Amino acid sequence: MSENDQVKPLGAAHHPDYHLRSDHEAMSAQSNLRRKKLYIQCCGCLTVLLLIPVVVIIVLFTVFHVKNPGIRMNSVSIQRQLEVIDGGQNMTLLVDVQMKNPNYASFKFGNATTVVYYDGVAVGEGRIPAGMAKARRTLRMNVTVDIVPEKVLMVQRLRSDNMSSETLNFSSYTRIVGKVKMLKIIKKNVVVVLNCSFTYNVTSQAIQDSCW
């Protein structure tokens, strides 16, 4: 037998051990890939599970966080002029007030009073009946305020104001107490306060420089 006719050994590609190792490595690679995918899925699920309570807490805090309603005076109009001579007659004001409720629940309030002051002395008042501002709505109210001339005459500053500027500077204070209830579980007492001022021109008999 010549050297060229000698039997050559099988190559590595045809060796059975090579096939076993290749199959094993392929299976190991697929197994590792499955484990990685499973790991990523588990991490994603865990992240979602952790985020859900956070989102729920944020939503609940936003919905159930009780805020104080806002209140403002839109306008003041005179229904009856003030007369201070010989006791005179009461000056009647019609005050347009709005209350904005930012909460996701209604704001119920009781009877309230608006007190008008002149130089720190109470000279008149108005009554606000009990009511309710609906959730995330604005409530408009017309408040009638009577200013008593006898009380105005008792203020020492009246003469100097009337002689120097012919105007009378008034201030008002309104305090409304109520409750915000959510799902009959959360109850919070809320106090709404409005401080305002306006000027009455004696000559023109008109309200000017109001706080709206």
C-alpha cells in the first residue's frame, strides 16, 4: 500500500464527540437565552408591581387631599344710599361673592356673617345662608349688607375723612366654616376667610376702589 493509499484519520468535524459538544453548547446557549428573557420579564413584572402602589398613592393623594376653597368679591353695588343726617337711613349694599371649590368632594358650610368696619369699628353686617359648593365648581352668592348710619356717626374719624377727601374707607371681614367629606371616610373642617376693602365717595355716592 502506497503512502497515498493509506487511510486518513477522520476529521474533527466528523468526530462523534464534536457533535455532542456542539449540541450541548447550542442547548446551553438557548437555555441561557431563555433564562435572560425570563429574568427580564421578572424584572419588568416586579417593576410594574412596585410602580402600581406608587401610582395609586399619588392618585389617592391628589384626589383625597383637601384644599381650602377660594373666595373673592366680584363687585359691590349700592341698593340704597347712606344718609347720616339725623340718623338717616341704612345704606344697603349688594355684594357679588364667588367661592371656588377645588376639591373632588362638595364643600358644605353653615350660616356665615360679613361684618363691615369703618376705622376699625363695626358699622354694618350681612348674612350668608348655609349652602354647598359642588365638587370642582364655582358657587356665586349675592350678599346683602346693611351699613347703619348711627354707628358710622359714632366714629370720630368721620368728620376728618368727610372734610378732607369726601370719601369713607370701609373694610369687611367674612368667615365661612364648613366641611369637606369624601366617601364618608375622610372629613375635614375647612375655614374660608375673605378680607376686603372699598371706598364710598360721599359726593358721587358711588363705590370705588373695591377689592375685586
